[in-house]
Amino acid sequence: MAAVKTDPCKETSKDDDSLNTGVIDELISQSENGELTKKKKKRKKKKNNNISNGETNEEENPTKSGDVELIVKGVDELKVEEEGQDGNDENAEVDGKKKKKKSKKKKAGNEDGKQQTVPPSVPIAELFPSGNYPVGEIIEYPINQDDRTAMNRMTNAEKKMLDLSSSHLYEDMRLAAEAHRQTRKYMKSIIKPGMAMFDICEELESTARKLIKENGLEAGLAFPTGCSLNHCAAHYTPNAGDTTVLSYDDVCKIDFGTHINGHLVDCAFTLTFNPKYDNLLLAVKEATNAGIRASGIDVRLCDVGEEIQEVMESYEVELDGKTYQVKPIRNLNGHSVGHYRVHGGKTVPIVKGGEATKMEEGEVYAIETFGSTGKGHVHDDMEVSHYMKNFEVGHVPLRLAKSKQLLNVINQNFGTLAFCRRWLDRLGQTKYLMALKNLCDVGIVDPYPPLCDQKGCYTAQYEHTIILRPTCKEVVTRGDDY
């Protein structure tokens, strides 16, 4: 039904006349010390003219010709004068000019108004001085009909108190996760074909160190940047002298971690420039998300692996006219994360048939999946770049002075976190390869060589860190990108 449109040009009714008269009376009664003087003078002049013409002395209808504009002007003047009566006199007239009212609105940004720079250089702790960092994705635990221990955790008072008691740990991990998010966002914007892999890793690590505000073992990088290409699935980072250059047809896995007080996050993504790999990346990303959904307190690790495999193998990718089913790399796994320990002891398979060990409340897991167009099985290959001190090793006597000196450097700068040869170079270490080999031979340090599928195939990786909190599951490294 069409609406009836009113005509604004029609005359006002008597009720409107009386209403307008009342408005003017109210404005006149509120005016002080000559308020609305223009209106009074004009009305007085009109009144005198009426008397001289022999007309009655009654007040004229204010809505007649010429008075509507007067009412509007009078209201505006009254507002200005009322605001000028404030003790601060912010809008008072001075020499006929009105002062501009000061804006009390705070600048947009974080609590102290600081904004991140481009490239990023402001530490995350300075952007959030209150210590309350962005919370990751919150997911309720899946309800298992056979084991209902994960039910009602969000509202349980006891679980809430347990959650609160570990809030310092969560905030450390959230700070590390925010540094990871901002670093990877920046790196995604600058990584282009033609860049040297060495330069990519150096720029990424330099940015992450600034954002995490590196401070010895209290804050820093949790392990070297993995930038494995194509058939190489993991544990490759360039050593000094490596001239490898990123090309348009490469599939590059960027895997790095950050930590605060040993509470670390492990997160990875895959970069490609050629859209023909899109389905490969989508398969692995969705498989990782499936693993996250399946994870939870009292969930068996083998069940998580089965979910991951089912999702990943449902995808195919066509490369150069040939179709490949995306295969999970069966001898690569996700893992639990410990304090100053990247691999916490439990493994999360990405195929069915793994261990029946259950996930437990309070644990932290890196849910990572690897997909391949090759055999779906990796082996050691290429030059070693990653190393990590054995977490379980006790005192081992050393005979070589250089080995002792290198071990002291490792203990002071990395502890039980992973490191690479580039990082030793950065610390000014020279001629250390023999000493490093000696530390590996006696079992103090473990080497982690690159892991590769068959040559000519392509592999992809996605990874997130999750916290199995007493009340819920938090995907602490979740971002807008993945």
C-alpha cells in the first residue's frame, strides 16, 4: 500500500499556531540579559506599527511571514549563549569570535595510543601495556556420548577457577601468538619470487625479535624459521652461503615459533604464487582445522589422526594435466608442547592407526598436518641446519675445549630450544662445525636434517597451537589469514 506523502507547503492549523506560540513563550522566559534581542526588537517594532494603524495590541501569531526564520535564529543564539555560560567557557564568544570546543575523544588505537609501524617495529608488550593480549579462537569441547567429562566446562565454577590460576601462562602465549600474527602478516606482504631464502629468513627473524622484544631466554624465537621448498616438507633453513632463490612455481612452507618465558607457540603456513596449487593448500588447511575440531580433553590421539586423514584424502589437485590425490605424510606428526620444549613427548598422528593415548586437561598441542602429491613419506636429505639440545640429557664429560665453549653458548642463548647455524654465526661463533659434530656424537645435541618426499612432488603444511584449557579449547595462534 502506497504511503500518503504530506505537503510541507500547506498552512498550519490553529493547534500548530498555539504550539508555536508556546515555544516562543518558553524561549523568551529562558532568555537572560538581552537573549533573543533581535526577536524582541522586531516584535516591538511590529507592535508599535500595529498600534499606530489602530489595530489591537494582541500578540501576533509567530508563524506568520518573517517570524519562522526569527524563531530558528533565536534558538541557535540561545544554544550558543547557554554553552557560553559554562565555567570553562569553552564556546564563549571572545571579541565576536567563538572559541572552538575542545575534543575529548581519544585517538583510535591501543590503550596508550601507540600504533604498529610498517615494517613492524613496536614491541607487542608496548601496544598492550595492561598485559591483556588478544585472545585466540575459543571453541567448546566436543561432547562424547561415552565420556561426558568435557560437558558443561564453560559454566563450571571449579573449571573457571582452574582457568584463572593459569592466566599468566595464557597471557604469555597470547603475547607470543600476537607477535607471530603480526610478523607473518608483514612477511606475506613482502615475500615475492626472486628473493633469496636467506634474506627471507633473516628479515622474518629480525621482525619477530623486535615484536617479541627478545631478551635472552625470557623472550625470543622458539626455533629457526623453516622455509622448506617443494618436495622438502620440513626442517630446512638456509645456512651461510646458501644461494637458493624463491621462484614463482615454488611451494614454500614458512614454519616459525615465538616464546615468552618458555611458553611457546608453534605455527606454520604455506606460500604459493601459482594458483595451480590452491587445492593442495586447501586440503592441508582443512585437514588442520579438522584436527583442531577433533582435539579435546580425553580425546584419543589416534581419533584425531583419523579425522585428519579422512579430510585430506578427500581432495585432489591437478598439476600439468595430471591429477593427484592429496596424501597425508604418514611419518610426520603434530606434537604436544612443553615448557622450553618444542616437542613435549606426545605425538598427534595425521593418519589413522596411531596411539590410543588421550589428550589431557592443561596440555598444549601443535596441530600440524602435511600433505603431499608424492609418496606421502619423508626421509632425511640435504645439509643439516636445525639442531636442538637433548631435553633429557644429563652431564656428559667433554674433552675438547671448543666443544665446552660451544655448549656454554648454546646453554646461555638457546637452552633446550632449537637453533641453527645462522644463529651461531650471528653470535660471532666461528670454526664451530667440529665442536658441533662432537656435541651431536656424544648425544648432548640432536641434529634435525631436512625431511623430504620424492623429488618432483610438492608438499604443503599448516599448523596451529591450541591450549586445552579447563573450560574450553583456545586456538591461540588463530588469525584472520588462517
